[in-house]
Amino acid sequence: MAPKRVLLLCGDFMEDYEGIVPFQALQAFGITVDAVCPSKKSGDACRTAVHILSGGQTYTETIGHNFTLNATFDEVDHTNYDGLWLPGGRAPEYLAHIPSVVELVAKFVNSGKQIACICHGHLILAAAGVVEGRKCTAFPPVKPVLVAAGAHWIEPETMSTTVVDGNLITAPTYEGHPELLRHFVKALGGTISGFDKKILFICGDYMEDYEVKVPFQSLQALGCHVDAVCPSKKAGDTCPTAVHDFEGDQTYSEKPGHNFTLTANFDDVDPSGYDALVIPGGRSPEYLSLNESVISLVKHFMEANKPVASICHGQQILAAAGVLKGRKCTAYPAVKLNVVLSGATWLEPDPISRCFTDGNLVTGAAWPGHPEFIAQLVALLGIQVSF
């Protein structure tokens, strides 16, 4: 069977997570994803927005990553795709007024293709006249437009609520990604097997924004139980994250990211109850590598030969734990010194998206490698997505 192919319709200041999570997760599951934006071509970038609900009457906004497109909008033929994904954020406000966008979306819907839509993306559906009589949910302020367009509004019980109506799958915010992705994969004819796994993430303040959220939600979408912990914090606490990007400087730039909510208490963690460990990168590994409790956790997973996946600067923790001697691995190039001095064989990440598996260890250099990174970890766990 030919691989499934999905179109991701992007725009400037789409929500940061709502572009990258489906883009990279679906690729990790074996689906081809083309990301396009009107008036832009393959290789161009869209600016993104970090939207956070933090106690104000509406969300806050800061600048996110630069999202690189991999296809050209003017060359899109809807008949070549099995589904369409519409991110939210502020992009839909202007995309909904572009005739070629509205026409393209209407073709997808009317031809029975699978549609996933989140947050403000429904503005485009309303403009395309394809929601009349359809059940859907969205970020609550979009309700008046959907109702005016004839949709049957479903009030979201939580910000992760998902509604399925035929070929239309909708959710109100990026917190609904796991269920939205799971329904979408199923609607494309996918079957997930071997998913009864329990996975632990070691988190810290200013870990890289993408490097925690993308694998976390991807594994949840596959049906895994995923816990995120941080030293000196408990379930419900948050870790601020960092947006690390490449913008022409000699090293990456840093901007504030989302606040990531932890799901378990660090002090209560029993590593014997988990099947795998994930270590995000960013700046948190610099101080986490000095924490003896973190080091003990890492040693448990490595000595028990359980899958361990570490990306970017996460390998600073592995090096500090003394578990890299004789292993082959990569990392963010600036971490090469830590890796080599710990006795490991350095594997050059060329391109930067390349990831490697050596026994139970999966390593990657940076967040562009998430599709490989997640796919290699999933393979070690025995999880399969088949179509």
C-alpha cells in the first residue's frame, strides 16, 4: 500500500505547537506530510506564536520558532493527499480571506478526505462553507463564527476535548493533540499495536520547548502512559521552556516558550515501573547533570537495558552518569566534548536531523530530528503503526 500523505496548511503566526507536533508526529508514524503556506514555497519559513493561558482573560503571545515549509502551495493538488490538517493560532484569521485557501479546503472536505482542525483553524472551515450541520468544537471564542456558519457547536469540557463527526475531527487547543492525532491516524486506516508502555521524561526548567512536547504528545497519541517529572517539583507544577532556533547567529537564539505541566512527583518515581526514559535537551541538562537523584534514575534505565532516548544537550546527563563509555552516539555539536571525554564514539549528525540507535540508546542532535528520534524509540519499544 502506498504511504499515506497529509497536507499541513500553515501561515505566519500559527500556534507553535499546533504546527510542529502534527508535522513531526505524523512523520514519525510513517506518514508523508507536506507543509505549505500561500505565497510561499518549499524552504521558506513561517513565523509562529507561543500562546499560553496564564490567568489573563485571554492567552498571551510571544514569538515562537521559525517553521520551515517543505512544499510549495501553488503546486498542491488535493487529489494527491489522504487528509488535511489545519493548525490554529492567528494564521487562520487571514488565511480564511484568501480565495485559493478557501477553495482548497472546500475540495478536501467535499471529496471526503480526512480533516483535522484545532483552535482557530475552524475560521477557515467556516469561510469555506463546509461546517453547516456538522458537530465540532474549537477554541471557545471561535464559537460565534461556527454557529453563524451553521455548525452544531459542542462545548469543550476541557481544552483537550476532541469531537469526531464523519471525516471532520476537531479540538480546542494543542492539549488535545494526542487524541486528535490518534483519531486522525485511525481515520486514515492506521492501526497502532504494542502501545501498552509506560515512559518517563526527565524535565527541567528551560528544557527546549519542542524537545519535550513533541515526543511527549507523540507517545501519548500512540496510547502510551507518559509521565513527566522534575526534581523538587510535583504533579501539576510547571517548567518554563526555551525556544531554541537558528536565525543566522553563531549559535542558537533563545526565546521564552510554553509552560510545560508535569504529571507526576519526582520524589515518588519508581523507575522499575517504566519501560523507557526520554531526556529532552535545551538548557536544563546543564544543571540536571549535577543532581544525584537524576543520575541514579539514568543509571537504572541504562543498567537494566531499557530504551533510553536523549536529544540535543540531554547527552550531558548521560555523560555525567558515566553510561556512555563504549557507546556510539550523537548530540548537539557543542556537546561533542562531553560525549568524547565520557568514552563514547562520536557520530556526526549530518544532517542535523540524523539520529542513531546503539543497542538500547537512541540519540539525536536537535529538534529537527524528532521524526527519526521518535520512530527509533518506538521501534525499540515494539510499537507499530500500520496502514
